[in-house]
Amino acid sequence: MMRTTPFHPRLSELSQTQMWGNWAGYLSAIRFDLSSKHEYFGVRNAAGLFDTSPLFKYWIRGRDAERFCSYVFARDARGLKPGRAQYTIWCDDAGFVMEDGVLFRFSSDEFLLTAAEPNAGYLRGLARPFDVEIVDASEEFASLALQGPRSAAILSALSSDIGGLRYFGFTETKIADANVVVSRTGFSGDLGYEVMVPSGEALQVLDAILEAGRPHGLRPYGEEALSMTRIEAGLPLIGVEFTSSRYAYTEHERFTPDELGLGWLLKGIDDPTRPFIGREAILAERANGTTRWSTVGVTIEWADFYELFDSRGQLAVPDEIPVGWETMIYNDRDKRIGYATSFMYSPVLQRHIGIARIKPKYAEPGTEVYIEQTVNHEYINVRATVTKLPFYNPERKTA
Amino acid sequence: MTDTQRYDAIVIGGGHNGLTNAAYLAKAGQRVLVLEQHNIVGGAAITEELRPGFNFTTFSYALSLLRPEIIAELDLVRFGFMPLYMRSHFAPMDNGDYFLIGPDAAVNRQEIARHSKADVDGMERFEHDTSRVRQFIRPLFDSIPPNLFSDDPADTERMAWLVKHLGNADKKLLHDTVRLLTGSISDFVDDYLESDIIKATICSAACVGIKLGPMSPGSGINWLYLSMGEHDGLGGSWSFHKGGNGGFTQVLARAATAYGADIRLNSHVSALITEGGEVRGVALADGTEFRAPVVVSSLDPRRTFLQIADPRELPADLVETIQRFRFQGITSKVNFALDGVPHYPALGDRTDQYGGFINIAPTVEYMERAYDAAKYGWYSEHPYIDASIQSFIDPDMAPPGKHVMSCYVMYTPYKLKDSTWDAQAENMADRVQATMQRFFPNFNDLVLQREIVTPETIESRTGLSEGNIYAGEFFPHQMYFFRPAPGYSDYRTPIRGYYQCGSGTHPGGCVIGAPGRFASQQILTDTRR
């Protein structure tokens, strides 16, 4: 039996399509509107609301909480101050990425981790030698993301504690008489917030946000628009850009942080006072130069895309819905050098974009590569350019 | 004459084509000056805050025809280009029902079936056949027309290409194309559809900007022209630029400036300076002169040839042809500031019908009768209105909870019989407001302010002759290699160094940019010879 999130009764009323997907056993909207692009522009030009309740949430509490977090997670949690959050990953002993999530620090000995996949068993297993307690709070909280340029104005109408929040800061406040945690975080690459609310009070908070959002063009959005915005933001998604190394059968399914473009999380890895899972292997990878892949952006210019179809008698109609498969990438001699894990047409950028894994020697921005497309039932390679990630990064995101 | 007044090229007029032309020339390394008579750029594509927080698209109000090459080649995204999706097309009906089509083709089938089961596949056949015509016409649309009267090898080559291209069409495609280019849109549509509201919705696009009704031969070409646009590659669809079309021309101005062009505002060009049949520069109304070997006019053909240039320096047959070139402005706008959301009873509290255009044209006959008045020098009693509540698409257009609504009004002839627009403007706007009130029962209560733009306003404020929004009508004999005159479709003029880049040249009007772009190609080709 599929479950529904605490927000579902209201979100269901707002859905014109009743198109639901399955996220961790919960109904999750594919799209509410007849057009995902309409929802996407809500995020990019007004505000959008996405139900993130199916995320797993774990309290990490106890005297050793900081020591534990800085051991389990590859990104150093020691500098994380109460009231701040950080994007993080955790690796296996061989230095391959298992998963990613966001770590919130509530106090010196209390953290909260949000993750897309279940980790209670994994965390508890590692926690035995530490004075920490892992509490699965996944059903304790409902959560939603409010993203887009108007998100600050909407939440500020409901709580006076929002305006001062910096990027990746969070605060405990009240909305519609409910105790909530509001963080300036999200998966859209835009100005945005996430709200965690005790499940029992989820609807009253949602109603207050919808009401405050009405004059600002707030609209709920589903997984398709979420995916569009996160690709523009260059943010990897588990199950798309990578899968947990814990469940890999072959080398093709394991990636190191550097291979995923997440090496920046490993600042301070040279510090011997912080052993963490995977550290030795990652240091060895860096010392031996065994990194196999680079994660880059690829873009196709309009003229090349148009010509690809027009010269073969077809209409060139780009599709903003990300494709559900990997797209092969070649060099100028038809040798395969990688693949795009995500690929779509970006309405804001007016060109096709993809997040790609390619051989490091092709990773220099500006390098010309070729992306395989299908036209008239034939594979045809179209010219593309390697670019830096993210594709879309408005100043308001961090301002 | 100081060095600061010497340029490689001077562009007269800072409308979207002038700015596009200047951006291309500057990007190619030319030292370019744009002279704009007003205190903002944009021409007929401006956005004005007429009431605090309420932004009006005074004239032009949506985007579709803009050539995608220009977005890419000028890298406009870098300068803020952002076309917002217009997701729906809403057509209220006299009986309180409506026709509402949106972004989901399968759901649209259901809506069409509500009005006619036969029109479900009728519409799909219509769309496929017209898409093929668009595909066929597009290479002509997107290239400089051959000059039939030239022996330049480039023209011979273009002519050979054209003949070959026409030869590639199958019988039905060529016939459909000629029917659309010469016939009436309602005749064409009758072959596919039976529901009046659906036919009216399609035909309405043929009536924008021309002094013809949907039943008039000649309305087909206007329909085809307006359907040549796209949003994100989807043929015939429209977008609303962030901040309106004024937001778009600001993007163009930023691009032109970044590529090195100078833009000088409040600079009204009064005359061309020539010497021995060659252009030397321009003189402003205040006497200031600027010098350049190339001067490009983005103004319409009447002003380009008969006002800025001295007609005595032009061949008499060209002067005669330009005098014959028809403008006949026919459109007005009434823009509203609204205190809330118009209510359409049959849709209850829904507002998703406002995500695009609102089309007040319940039947083909309604539009044809609206046109009838114009034939005899008067404005429609029941106007055809192409409206849009733009603050639904871009919330930054109005304060939270408030709205701006642009109403494009047909038919309002430039020349009224025995009256003036000064005397009739308020009455015309009253008819528009009464029409909206008829369909939206709370409309009058919502109106905070209205702005009336008549063909005379368009002419006096933008300079477009007779207020014709296309800078010259879309008749077959005023298109392609006849635009603006036989022998002068290549953006050149008889005065060496003097070029045209306005909407009076191929392919034509709307916020399209192609004339500006093609003219820059012609200028750069000539300059490098």
C-alpha cells in the first residue's frame, strides 16, 4: 500500500493531473499542473513549493556527536556551528561515495541528517563505539521546500526570523502556531528555504504558506520541475548521477568524490587529526592520480540542435523534461569518452544542458565533444561544449 | 567635428531592430552609435510604470517571432534574456461556456471534443499541415530575399536556391502554402474544423494588425506570418519576456553596449547628410552632427525614404512605390491596472486560464463584423480583443495581489470618418471595458486605472506611420522581395552607405529582430568588399 505524506490531503486538492510517482513508498507529485515548465518558472521567477517529506531524517545526539559526524561524513563537521547546515557525503573504506545528505547542527551535541535513502541501520552500526544516539525522526517531521525569488517574502510574512537567514543557515521559529525549523537550503540552485514541521501540524503550516504565497504566484511543483531546476544547479541526484557504492556490483557503479565533482567537500583532508571513512583511499587516489572521471557540464548550442533535425526534415522541438537515460559522449574521432547522466533543454538558459562524466583529459571548459542523439531512428552525434557547473547560479541564491 | 562624433556606423532609432543591428555591428568590431529620440530605448517595445508598482506594456506585449539565432548569436541569456512561458489560450463564449487550451495535447483533445468530436482529429490534421507549410517557408523567412532586379552574383545564387526550394515541395504542400499566402484564413480553416469557437480561436491570430477580416482574402498570410514564431522551439507558441517587451529591449541595449555600441538618448535625427550620392552622417534636430560612412535607419519605409533621406536624391520610381506602400494602422490598446482577479463564472475560483492569452473573439462572424466598421472609417462596436493578465505570468509586473491587463484592440482605423481619436478615444476604451465586463462580471469594480493607446498615439509616440504596428502592412505585394519596394529588399538603398533595418523590410514586423540581423549581414558584406 502506498503511503501519503502529511501534506498530501491539501496537495492532492491542488493537483490538476493527479499524476503521482513513488518516492520511498510515498505518493510524490510528478507534476501538479498540466505543464512542468509552468511549475519550473514558478521556481525561477516567483516561488514554488515541493513536498520533501519522504526524505529520511535522523537525529544524531550525544557527547560524541561531533566526533561521530566528522568520522562518518567526508566533509568536516567540526567547524559547523549551531544554526548552520551543510551538504555532505559519506564514503566507504575504498573512498567511493555511498550517499549524500544535509547535516544540520542544532547544538554542540545534537545534529540532524536528512538523506534520500534509509541509513538508520548503517549509522547505528557505526555508532556503537561512540557516545551517540541515532533516532529515526523520518515520520516525526513533514518537510517542504519553498524555492524561488519570492520565497523570502512569503516566509517573512509568516515569521520575523526569516529575513536574517544566511545561505545554509537555519532557525527554529513558529509558523501558524506550529514549531518549525526553517533553513535557507534547497535543491533548486535558487534563493530558497526548507521547512520542517511536526507531522501533526503539517497542514496548518502548509495552508499558511499557500495563503501567504497566493499574491506572489506561489505554485506547487513536482518531480519533473524539481529535476529541471536541480540539473541547472548542477546538483547530483542519487539514483541518477550515482548510486551507493554499498550496492555496487562492478567498478562502473562506484565513484569517488573527485569523480563526482564533489572534491570541494574534502577541504582539510590533509589534517591527520580527523580520520574519516574513506580518507586513506581518497588520499591514495589523489597521490596516484587514479581518478577515472571528471564531472562537467555539457551544452549544445541552438544552431547545432536545430541543424541536427532541420537537415533531416524534422522539426527541432527541444524537450525540457530531463531524459530518463544516459546519453553517450564522443570525441572528434568517434571514440566514446563518457556519458551524460542528466540531459534536458533549459528554458532559462535557452540551450540543452547535461551533467556528464567524461575522461579527465576532456574536462577543460571549452572542449568540443559530441553527444549522441536519435533522429529518424539513427544515432547522430551533435556538437557540444564542455562547461563548468553549475549552469545557473543567480546572485540571489547566496546574497 | 570631434572624434567622439565619428563612427563606423550610425543606427537611427533604438527600437528592437535598431538595437539588434547595432549589437551585431558592434560585435563584429564596428564602432557604432545608436541615436534614440526618446529618453528610453525600445521604440514600440517598452514597459512603463504608469502607477507605482504597475508596469504596463504600452504597445507590444508578447514575444514569439524573435529569431532564435539572435538569442544564441548575441548570447542574450548573459544579458538577462528570460522568456516566460505562456501556458494557455482562453476564449470566453457568449453563452458563458469557454474554450481553454493548454500545454497538454491529450487534455486539449478532451477540451476540443467538448465542442466537436470531429474537430479533435481535425485540429491535429490542421496543425500538421500548417506545420509543414511553416517548415517549408522558414528558409525563405530566415534568409535575405533575392533581389530580382540585380545582377549581383549573390542574388543570382539566392534566386537559384529559391527556384530549387520551391521545386522540392509536393503538390499538397505547395498548394497549402499558396492558399495561405493568398487566401482567407477562414476558408482554409473550414476544411478542417466545424466548431465556431475553435475556428474563431485559430482565425483570431490572422486579424492582429491588419485591416482585413478573417473572411478576407489576404488574412491567410498574416496568420502564417504570426505562426512563424516559437517559444523554446514549439511552433506558433508565445512567451512573455520578464518585465515585458520593455524588459527585452533593455536586454538588447545591455548586449549592444557590452559589445561596444554607444547609445545616445534624446537624440532626434532630422536629416541624413550625404555627398555625391554617398552617406556621410546624420544631423539631429538640435543641429548636432555625427559622421559615419554607414547609416542604418530602423524607421519605417515612409520615414526612411521620404523624411530622413531627401526624396530628391532617390529615383522617382522608388519614391512613388514608397508613397504607395500601405500602412493603414488599425490597432489600439487599452491597458488596465486591476485591483484583483477577473472572475469568469463558469470557471469558479480557477485562475489557470489566465496563464496566457485571453481571446475575446467568440465567433468568426464576430470578428468579421468587428472589421466591417473599419472599412467605413469607424471602430468596432464589439471589438476583438487579445488580452493578457501579464502579472499572472510575471508577478513582478504588479504589486502582490494586484494585476495588469493588456488589451490589444481590433479594429480601430487610423483615419476616422468625420471625427478624431481625441474625440473618440474614451468611447472606444469604454467599449473595450464594457466588453470585458460582459464576460467578467466583476471587471468594472477592479479597474484602478486605464491607459488608452490609439493608432494616433502609436504614431506620435513611436513614429510608426499611421500607427501601423508592422511598419507596413502584410499584403503579399508588400512582402519578401517586394518589402519595402521591388529592388530594395536587400536592406540597401540607392544612397551608398545608407541602409534600412526596420520592420518595413523582410521578413516584417513584430518583435522579431531579423531585419536588424540581416541588415547587419548585408552591411558587413558590403564593408568588407
